Amino acid sequence: MKYSFIEALQKKILLFDGAMGTEIQKIHPLPSDFPGNKEGFNDGLVLTRPQWIKKIHVNYLKSGADCIETNTFGGNKLKLDEYGYGEQTVEFNKKAAELAKEACDEFHDEKQRYVIGSMGPSGFLPSSNDPDLGKKPLEEIQQAFTLQAEGLIIGEADVLLIETSQDILEVKLAIVGCHTAMEKTGKKVPVVANVTLDQYGKMLLGTNVQSAYTTVSDMGIDVFGLNCSTGPDEMLPSVRWLDEQNDLPILVVPNAGMPINDGGNAVYKMTPREMAERLETFVRKYSNVRIIGGCCGTNPEHIQYLREMLDKYQNSN
């Protein structure tokens, strides 16, 4: 029997995949691998090296992920404009969602898998007074997300994920963009709204988790979450507060610990076993935590350990 994403969420804790960017870097792409030789345009590999991206999706699915995120973290129109692909936003996101769905369709067992449409930041901070980052018109930011969401929906993403958000006003614009895209396509899909908090529990511009949650929880979202920036330990106070609200399901997708600067590179030291142990505490103590996964520094081995932990936990309950 097939369940919708929301139905599955009510029946069991779902496991997301891990990091995409570091898996791409392991392949050692050359400038010629990117569209127009635009080195660093990781999302663009959906066009020029789709087999790489599909393989990464498949590796996470083999590790036990229930859900895989599309390679569209920078797929809103404003980010795509930087590489000359802004006018192709809808088609670009459609292709990325279809590619993720192809990866899911390679598995012929009874397990149901879900495509999560990844929507990262616009690159602007509309709440700030920064002369560059704060000057973009709100309508333009909202439209950038609307076009991205439209492409993801047409490509049959099961969920729209607003992630790694550092400005709560931008989150609001992205949510409205998602709803607008649903109206335009005539198809409703769940919306997950994530924020990114520092080790002190604040977004980049100072918004705490209580204010962030209160701001967006009644905007027609289905899940509220925390991802990136810190490891699981630093997320604990915020997750505890969110669980006490006993309202929306909670997503917890941390990095593999706090980053350590090693010669100018961010290194994440938390092992797969350690991460599974930390997140087991979350799922045991906080019943509203319904999604876990890994962000920066995580790989298929982290997801495998999380899968084993979840299976053991859920089989014992």
C-alpha cells in the first residue's frame, strides 16, 4: 500500500539523505564538467553530468534513506542568474526532480521512497540593511522561489523543502512562493520550512527559534525543521522547545558536528556511529521529531548508521 509523504510521516520516522556537495567533490570534477565551464556550478551537473548526480542519489538510497533531496540547493532564479541559467529555472528544476525520481524508481522492493525538492537561500538577506544583500525587491525574491517550486512540482517532487534559511523574511517569501506555484500547477504538495541556527540558537540576523517558529508555523507549512550550521548537540535546546509546542512535526538534519578549521577548510569530525547515537537520543526523547538526516560532513555511511539505529528503535516500539 502506498502512502503519501504526510501519511508516512505519521506512521514512522523518515530518514533523509546526507550531503551532496562533498559527494560531488569526491568525483574531482573538472571545469569542463560544468555547464559553460562554470566551475563550482554544482547544480548544473544535473544538465552535464546527470549520471553522477543519479549515482549519488542511488548511493544514499542503498544506504537506507527514505527520502533524497534534489540537486537544486542553488536552483532558485536569482542563484541560477549568476550562471546564466535563470531563464531556464522551471525546466532546470523539473529535470533535477525527474532525475531523483529515476533514482528512486531503480529500486523494485516494496519500500516507498520520496523525492524532496531542495530550495536553498536566494543569496540575499531581505531583512537586513546591507547595501548589497538587503536591496533586492521582495517580489523578485518571491518570484525566484515560485519558479523553482513550479519546476520541482512539475518534475513530481513529493515535497518542497525550504532549507538552510538564515533570514526569516526570506522563509516567508519562499513559503508564499511555494503556495503560488501550487496554485499555478494545480497540485498540492507538503512544504517543509527549515531554519539554520548558530550554536547559540539564533539565525544569522538574530532571530531565535521561538520567533522563527511563531512567524511561519501558521503559513500552511507541514513540517518545521532545523538543518545545517551545527551538530546535533547544539540543536538540542531548540528541538526541546519545538517538541514542547506539540504542534508541527519536526525535522532535525544536523552537520556531522561543529566544523573545525583545518588549513582553511571546514572539517567535520563526528563519526557515523557518534551521529547515530546523538540522534537516537532525539527520537527517543522527543516524539514530534519525525524526520532525521545528515547535512554537511555526512556521507552514505552516516545514513547507513542512522538507518540501522532507526530500524532498531522502531522495531522495539
